[in-house]
Amino acid sequence: MRKYHKVSTFIINSMLKKLFFKVGPYPSGAPAIFIDTIGKLGLKCGFIGTVGNDDFGKLILERLSRDNVDTSKIKIINNISTGLAFTTYFNDGSRKFIYYIKECAPGKFNKEMLDEEYIGQFSYLHISGNVLLFSKSAKNACYRASEIIKKNNGKITFDPNLRLEILSDETSGEINDIFFYIIEKSFIFFPSKGEIEFISGIASEKEAVKYFFDKTELKYIVIKKGSEGSTIYSRDNSIHVPTNDDNLIKKDPTGAGDFYCGAFLYGIINGWELYKIGDFANQVGRETISVVGPMEGNFENILQKFKKGYLIKSLKETI
């Protein structure tokens, strides 16, 4: 199969459970987590982006290569650092992100780095919304990549991954317009509950979904709801797929949504029915929460279980 591309960022997770206690660094960044999930699932995939010529960049390249992601189109930039993000965790479960992006490698990503022939060989392009906010050049690179994949009859999946902390002077004040350029071309839209309301300006979930279906060519809108599971909307149906957090020791929620998106697309590519896809994606996302580090989850047992056979226990969740 053929697959994906992403722009790189890097996350160091500071777990402030006790004063000065920290763990990391870990390779991360929403696009990288997504594509790493695709690679682990055994699909052909690649990543387009930038890293600095430093140990952080090497860590990302080594992890992606280990997990079967083609890194040949990741540009290594000398004399500039790989993007960094510090994630602080609080006792109430909330997080705070501190980013070093614009003047680092991700902020220098631009459309001249795109290889049209390379992109054209893939069936899907996944874009993470935070990359659109790194810089004007990164936004334009994503726009150009979306045009190339569409010209070659490929499909786009889009996760807003809205992080207001990333906003630069070049991209502030126009988030909805920036995102809508990609959403209107997308096949699957993966917002959270808060993101679909923020981008549409509509409080009602169903009305917001209708708004996007009316104005775009979207096939699916998949709303990620954390511990509540996820709701999958098509143009003629919707279904809620709950998740089971019983006995789950939650260690690190960062990356769960990106794992979910990768697993969901895997199910679409393999022709699974929607409830099975949602359940699989929920379980894969759940797995990463149980370990520390955004890319550290191991979901091989989950994959094998779904490959061997799957019985839909209930469709009462259809809404």
C-alpha cells in the first residue's frame, strides 16, 4: 500500500509529578506519531519534513526508520535545532505545552522541499493542523502538498491538533480560514469535541457536522472524545463507539489522538466496517495512554486480535 507524509517536531515530556522529576526526551510531534503508527501497522509510508542536524533530530530519524517509515524526504538542516516542545502535566490531568518551533527546523519547512513525484505515488496524505500554524512557509508547503495529492487522485486526512501556543505572528488571527483550506479538500476530518466547535463556531455537534458536510467533500467526520470513545459520522449515518477505561492506569495521554487517527485509517484502507474501525482505533489510542512517551505504545496484540476475527457485540450505540 502507499501512504503518508508529515512535518516533524520533537517533544520532551516533563512529568512534574514531584518537584524536578522529569522523564524524556522522547521522539514525538503529532505528524510523527501518526506516521509511526502507520509504519508499525505494516503499511508503506513516508514522512516529509525537517529536523536539525542534532541529537534530537537523529532520535526522530532513528525511531521512524526503525518503525518502517521512509525518512528519505526529511531534510536535515545544519546550524539550526530540531523543534522542541515541553509538556507539563498537572495533578488534575491538564497539560501545558511550551514550544520552540518557528525559529527551529519545523518553522523552516517550505514548499520547495516537496518532491511532487514522491508525493504522487501515495494514496493518502495526512496533515496535522499544528504544522499549518508553525509559519507561513510551513502552511504554504502543506497547501501545496494537498494540491499535489489531489491532482494525483489521492485522499487527504486532517487532524486539527489545535495548539494555540504554537501560533506565530504570521498565522494568528486566521486559524479557521487556514484550516478550512485543507478541510474542504479532505476525505476524513478528525477533530476533538472542542475543535469542531472552535472551527465551525457552532456549539451543537450535529449542527457543526452538518455545516462541514454541506461545505466540503468530506466522506467522514470522526470526533475524538477521549475516555468517552469516538463518534463516526458519514453523510448518511452516525455511530458512537465507546471505549473501556476500566483498570487503565493512565500515565501519559500525549499522542493518543494521533495513534487513533493512524489506526482508524488502517481500518479504512483494509475495508473494515466502521464500528470495528472505531473500536480498533479506540483500543490503540488507549494503549499509548498506559505508557510514558507519545510513541511508546505497543499495540501488536490488539492488531492481531482484530485480524483474527471480530464480532460486533452491539450496535445499540448507533445514534
